[in-house]
Amino acid sequence: MNKLISALAAGVLAFGLAAPAVAEDLPDLGGRTIIAVTENAYTPLNFADPATGEGIGWEYDAFNEIAKRLNANVDWQLASWDVMIQAVHDGQYDVGMDGITITDERKEQVDFSDPYMTSQQFMLVRADDDKISSPQSFTDNPDLLIGAQAGTTNFYVAVYDVLDGDESNPRIKLFDTFGASVQALISGDVDMVLMDQTSANGYIGANPGALKVVGEPLGTEQFGFILTPGSDLTAPINAALAAMSADGTLDALNQKWFYDYNAAQ
């Protein structure tokens, strides 16, 4: 992910004006409705607008733009993370997104689009924390707890890269959503949450002065949209993503959601 673009105006221009020209060279889905699913719990990729309750975020904007360029409509649905991959596999939804890391194991269940974002795992702690500076400093203090969401990359990094490989380790507290784990961190119920850099930036921006990232990255991951195996949407989505990367649209979305967005405004 490019952290900065040369000028926000240029990014907005690419986002607002370049799409129609590029769309002429993209597949035309003829007004088809794509059933898309997300969780609304992964700031700033997908979450409920604090003011309106409407689903917003990077993934909403990106996929709505993909559909626009492909002459398609989007029927947005919500599902919890723990059922999303299976539901897309079964064809209940055409495409799913929730900051889903591309892995070989998941490729056995669903198809993936090309990566739309590369991120790294970091340790998110309270802004006033002085105990945690590295995985070892966390591991060495048995009183410290980590919040995670079962079945996610963050959970497995916590288990195998920070702790002892025991998935039932009592130092891991499980939550239904990333948002719930971050709220537990802010309130002091856990001491650390592992999170990709992009999402950590979003939570830090949404909670000024409450959170910070410490230490070095624990790993790198790529996010992709998931699709029903053999889906005829994979190639068109990849073509639209490539066009959006080339014309600056993805950079503009990065700027909007990871740097400019402020939930307090």
C-alpha cells in the first residue's frame, strides 16, 4: 500500500473521472446484481457509520467502484466472520470481504481475487502502555492478555508467533468482532490486540489519544475478495482492480480511509 499520494486532488481526480474511460475496456456485466457480504466490524475496511449506521469503509467504496466499472449492481449483505467463507463457498453470496488474508488453506474453500491490499501485523496497545514493546515483553509477563477473533490471521499469529502454540491458552480472550476486541483493549480488559497496520491506523484515528502501535511488524499478509469456487466474476473483478490500481483510485481510497477519515467529525 502506498502510504502517501502526490496530492489528494490528483487522487480524487483519478477516482472521480478516470473510471468511465477505463470501463470501456472492461467486461460489461449487463446490469447484473452481485450479492456481496461483509461484517461491518473491521474499521476502516468495513464498519457502520457512527452517525447514520450505514455500512461504509474502504471495501465498500472499492467494490462499489468495481461494480460501477463492470456495469453491475451490488446487493450488500451482512454476516459474521465465522460463517462468511463457508457461505461464499456454498454460493449463498457471490463475493465476500472482511480484510481476508489470502492463504493456501482458504484457497481450498473459495476462490480469491488478486490482492487489493498488502498489510503487516502489529501490536496495538493503549496509548499509555509502557509494558509492551515486543512479543517477548508480552510473553514474559503472565498477567498480560491478548484479544483476538477466532479463526483470523490475528488469532493464529497470537497463538504461534507470540505465545506457545496452544490455541486454548487462557491468555487469549476471544471476541466476536475486531471492534469488540479493540473496545476491550481501550477499557483495560485486555492488554494487546494484533492487527494489520491498515486497520490499526483506522482504530487509532477513530479513538484519538487512546491507542498506539508498538514494536516491529510480525508478518506480512495480502487481502483479497473471496468468491464461490469457479466464479465467472473473478476475472472481471481482477480486471477492474488492475485498472483502479493503474489510475490512482486505490491510492485515493487509501488516503481517504487511512489518513483523512475522522469518525469524530
